[in-house]
Amino acid sequence: MLYLDQPFFSGAFRGGDPRYVELAERIQHAASVQLLTIPRSSIHDWETRLWSRGNELLEFIKRTSRGHTFERAYNIELRQIIRGFRRWLSGDDATYPVEQRGALTQRVHVWDDYFFVDVHHEPGDTELQRQLKQQSTERLLDLFDGWRQSDEPFEQSVAGELAGAKRLYVDAFLTYFTRVGRGDFSALFDSPINSRVVEQMRHFLPEEMPFHDMLRRCENFFDSEHFANLPYQYLRSRAFATLRGMVRNGAYINRERARAKLGGFYSDVDHAAFYGPYCDAIALDQPMAELMEKPGIALAEKFNVRVFSLNHLDDFHEWLDDLEASMTDEHRQALNIAYPP
């Protein structure tokens, strides 16, 4: 299973860089002979809406993925938290067993059918989405001056990122809970997705447990190694802690250049953090691939996934060579039967 981030799809779609085109052709061929699957994600769907030719790009992604899809990002996030919470409650060790089936909408390790059914989703207010993306980038850049003055060690930065995630979950839930308690039932429909995380966690605690004890129990989980080791939280917290260290050491001094390089940073991190751990390989743009190779993250070693970019083209082609060489005579015969010329 291979995951392609948005920059790869965009580069292959535009066709201006022959390196992308050649790789895209090889990847599509490997998928057509049932050696490879390339599921698309909800982050792909969201990001294409911000592009001038978004509908065309999304259709290209759908054809390349051949109908295979990951669960939406927030579903993967919630499932990881609930599974980690249950392991914590049971006293299991703090490792998180990564299983592909928990991140996919259907089986992918089966041969493709002759067609797939697609459901069209309206994009919503794309101009607002573009503005929010720009605002998030500016807020990120605003942090850099403070980071340059900090001497916070890496692990402390990681802990700070995890503490920030904890506050988001708890505060969102308390706001939602308070609104419902006051009779504002519109909170059931317009509250952010992360406001339901703690609510879901409460279902695994004794019903007779007082509310404040339930909340404290959930907060204790967010302070635990179990939470820190959830794949999404592990990679995201360390990505931002690593970026903080890079800025402190002199990177991204020029704000204009930083804006150009980090305009898609949040989405690029999410591509790797949500989906990388579930794949055999992931193709990222060059800055994000380099970030994921940093010692404090080490995506490849931590989750046994190959990380490719344009800086690792030879390795990427070699991986595809090995994949094609693995095809048996029986496999070739079955292709002729299942998909006759």
C-alpha cells in the first residue's frame, strides 16, 4: 500500500516535471496489475478544493486510487484515541499496534472490480477555506520570533505539543457540554468534531462514576505515554517540536521564503501523521520527507514505512522494480483471466 501526498498528485497532474510523470505512469501500471493500491484520503479531497483546477485534480486522484479510500482523518484520530484509551484502562503496555483495517473504508488487499461507485461531495466555501489556510500559516510564522528566543529542549517541546492537544480536546468538550446543559441543543450540530472525543471516552467508564472523576480520568490518559504513542499524536507533536528546533537554530529567517515553503505545512504533516503509519511506503514533498527523516521523528524506522521524495528517486524506482519482480507466473495468468485484453 502506497500513499501519495498532495504535492505528488499535483505534480503528476500538471505534467510539467517528467520525473513526476514517469513515476505516475509506473505507479498506475503497478496498480493496474494488482500489485499496489494507492488509497486517497479526506485531506486530498479538502486540499484539491483550494486549487484552481480542483475538480479536475480530484478526478485524477480518484482514477489513480481506483476507488480505494482511507477513513476520514477525524475518524482515524478518534479511533486511535479510543483504542489507546481502552488499552490504558486495561493496563496494557503503551505501544500502539498499527492495523491497516482500522484506517480503511473497505478491504484493499483484494483485486479491483471493473468499476467503482463514487459519491460527489460539494466543496463548500472554498474562498473561506483558502483564507483560513492563509491565516493558519501566518499564525505559525508569528510564533517564530518566540521560538528563536527559546532554549526549550526537544522532549519538552514535544510535551508542550501534547499538552496543547489535551487542552483542545478537554476545552472543546467542556464548551459543548456546557452549551447542551444550558439548553442550547444547536451544539449537537455545530460543535467541532473534536468536542466529541472526551464524550466518546466517557462511554468506557463506569456510569456511576461522578462527572468530575470521569473528566479527571480522561485528562490522566492525555498525560500518559499511551496518548503520546498514538501514531497521529506521536508524529504531529514531534513534527512541530522539530520545526521549532530548526527555527531556533536559524532556519526560516526570511518570512516571505518561510511563507512559500510552509504554506501547506499543516496539511503536509497530517498526510504523514494520519496515513503514513498504515502504509508500506509514502511519497512526500522534499521538505516534509526531510523532516520525517529527522532523528526525533524517524517515520521510516518507527512505523516500518519507506519514505520517498524527489530526493530519493532511485530508491523509489528500485522499490517499484522489486514490486514488479515479485509478480509470479500464476499472478500473470490470473490477470489474463480476470481482466481479459
